Amino acid sequence: MFADIMKYKELLYFLVHKEVRIRYRNSFFGFFWTLLEPLGLMVIYTIVFSLILNVDDSAKGQNIDHYFLYVLSGLIPWTFFNNSMKKGTKALSGSSSLIKKVYFPREIFPVTMLLSNLVNFIPAFALVIAVALIVGQPIYWDQLALLPAFILLQSVFILGLAFLVSVLNVFYRDVEFITNLLLRGWMYLCPIIYPISFVTESNNAMIQQFEWLYFLNPMAVIISLYHGILYQGQTAPLEYVGYSIGITLLVFIIGWVVFKRLNRRVGEVI
Amino acid sequence: MTMEAIVVNNLTKHFRKAYDKTLKGYFISLIKREKRYKEFTALNDVSFSIKKGESFAIIGKNGAGKSTLFKTLSGIIYPDSGDIQINGKVAPLIELGAGLSRDLTGAENIRLNCAIFGLDKERIEEVYPKIVEFSELEEFIHTPVKFYSSGMKARLGFSIAIHIDADIILIDEVLAVGDKDFKKKCYAKMEELRDSGKTLVIVSHSLKPLRKICDRALILERGKVVEIGEINEMIDKYQDEKKEKKAKKNKKGA
């Protein structure tokens, strides 16, 4: 797979470049939307959950300073995931004109989608660090040093799922709608608007009982890794990190195998 | 080094006509226990081989399987059975404006298509001016392709396909459009390519120019090979058959 993609690196570069440029074409703020979108969401969530629902106050006991920063630091990796999945479902079905006319390795499309989203994600995450420095939130540098590894883990997870949904969506357009719906619910199953300690240090017997279930969701673990850069005690237990790495590899392999199998009929169905 | 550019053995392709392309449709037909698809044989046991440097024509009526054959040759569609051996790089020119992206400008499309065919950056910069010159689109090269006329798209598509260093060029119906001068230029270029040792495979409805360019032809009917032979012979045969059928029809009508 990688040998194939290296052979087409010129094409990959071109497609990523085009994707990034087209995304914000005809918009006044252009590339700044990468930052404006999560900032806008941050304001909304902070108003709703901190001022109206008071998650903020109960989070104080769990040592969450600057609730808005906590929201932002989870929201940006989530937005990366969310946008990638939405684009991922259309990675093949949206390029039908190319796929129908010429042949080249079709795995280029999900990879292009991932890379172009990564281009947006990295400056957005730099914004989190900048905000943390401005408001004086301590930064755990040893965790920050692991940031590339966190991004890699998330990218592999995204790519595996993107292989799966992109090719399935060619056969059944329903996949697009199912994915959008699942993403809504999925977000609330990740520690974004509430600290992870709500789950790990809860007094509620039922939450304690189902803690392991919560961490079966690799995105919850991945988001918690990003939180760990700014907040101590907000990282998922280590055994779940190990589990998430395993499940990510499994998702990637399944996605790849399904993609390769169904790819054979993509040319006639699309 | 092999002498054959393309060898096709017992190629068969069935298409499934999906009744309903949604999960809902899938489950409904599952419950109703009806067949979920209708099968349609587009190519039936097709075998032929094309020598290096040869110009080969594929003739047949609409729906005879020419386009399917082209798509399998270029790798867009996988055959159900049989095998295809291709020695060399293929430039498919399927339908008009093949592989052009509507939202990109002509210039961007040239770069994109060159990259698709694996040309590196330096090589792209080298052929770019040649492509623009041949297409005669200098004025509109920075205009998005969606504003191009069909003739302009065909010109751009053809210009790209002949400049990407391919050994085998597949041309499908593209020359039906474009003005007379450009058509002439295309045919001249095709002859030049043939003389320089490239392999050409052409599907066309206008049979007349094929006599000049091609060496051999294959007649395809309902997915089956009727005959393969020398170009003039095949075209005559094909036209005779057509006339015969027409005559029969007229008789019936009378």
C-alpha cells in the first residue's frame, strides 16, 4: 500500500493541495475558519454547559480550571475526527468523475481526505497551546512531547474507518446518514464537555460499574490523551490506552481488507 | 521483450442491475425473497491480442460491449473471469473530457491528469506547454473546465492523453466532437504516434478515418467477438451486414 502511494506522491500532493484550497474558496475568512469554527463551538458549549447547566461548578471539584480551555482542547481533536468521517464517507462517491474515467489506486482518496484534514487540525491544536499559555494553564511538556504519537494514533483510527465508510457508501448511500447520526451521539460518549473524572472518580454506583464500557470507545481514550497535555488526572487509565492502540490497528486492518475487496466493483457501481 | 502489447484471454463480464441501491431496497428484496439483481452479460468470452506498434480498431453497435471492454482494459472495471495482460503504460481516453475535474481550470486539469499517470514534477513542467499548444486553448487555460464547450473538453482530453508518455493509447469515441480542423490534426497526430511505434486502440463510429489509421479490427456484437481481421475487410463486412439487416427489415415492412 505505501509503495503504491509513494509512487503517486505527486498526485497525492496535488489532491491535498486542491482540497485545502477549495475548502475555503469564496469565504471571507478563508483558512481562519479552521480556527474560527472550533472557537465558535467553544463559546457555544461554554455558555450552555458552564453558565446554564453548571457542569463547570461540579468540575471545579475535579480540578478543571478554565473550563472553556478544557472544552476547546477536546473539541479540536473531535472536530478533526468529525470532519474526517463526514468527508470520509464521500471520499469515493464524491470523486466519481475521476474514478469512472481513469484508473489509479483508489486508496489515494481516503488518504487525501486524512491529510487535508490534518493540515487544518495541526494549526488548530497549536491554538489550544497558545490559549493555555495566555491564560496561564500549566502545560505538561512530557505529554506534549507525545503529541505526534497521539496524532498518529488518531490518524490511523480515522484512516481505518474512512476506508470502511468510503467504500461502503459507494454501494449504500445510507452509510452517509448513519455516520452523521452516530457522530452526534458519539461526541457525548467522549470526554469533551465533561471531565473524564466524572466517569473514573464517580460516586454513582452505576457509572462505576460501567466504567469499562465507557472506555471501549477508543475516541474517548484518544481525546483523554489530548487532555492530559493540559490537565493532570484527565487521561484514561493506561490499560485502556493499550487497548485503544490494539483496536485502532484492528479497525485499520478490517477497513483495509474491506476496502480492497469491495474496490473491485467500485468502478461499475459508482 | 514481448511482442504483444495487449493479450486478452476469455474475458467475461457480467453486470448486475441493482434493483434499488439503498439498504432499504436490499432488505425489502431480501424479505420478498426475490432475486436482488438481474444479470446481464456485457462481455462474453472475448479473446484477442494486439501487437506492439499496431493500430487496432474495435467496431460494433451501441451496447455491443465496446465501452465495457475499454474500461476493463484500462483497469476501471475488474473482469469476472479471464485475464488481461498489458505490457506498457496505458493512457485511456474514455468518453469526452475523460478524467477532467469540472471545478478545476484547464491548467490545473493538465497537472492533475499528468500526476494521475505518474509523471513527476519536472516531466509535468516539460510537457505542460506542449499540451497547451496542441489543444489550442491558450486563451482559456485558466478558466474552469465547467465553462468549456464539449469540443474544448475533447481537445484538452486528447492533448493530455497523447503527451503522457504512454505506450498504449485507448481512444473511445472522442473524436466525434471538435471542429473539422482539429479532427484532422488529431488524425494526423494519431498516424504520427502509430509511426513512432505506439500502440493505438480505437473505438469509433466514423469508420472512414479508421481505414487510414488502423491495421486490424475486431467486430464486437452483443459482447461476443464476431471476427478479427484486416481493417478494410472488417469494415466492409460490418457495413454489408448492416445493409443486409436493413434490407431484411425493409422486406418485412413491405
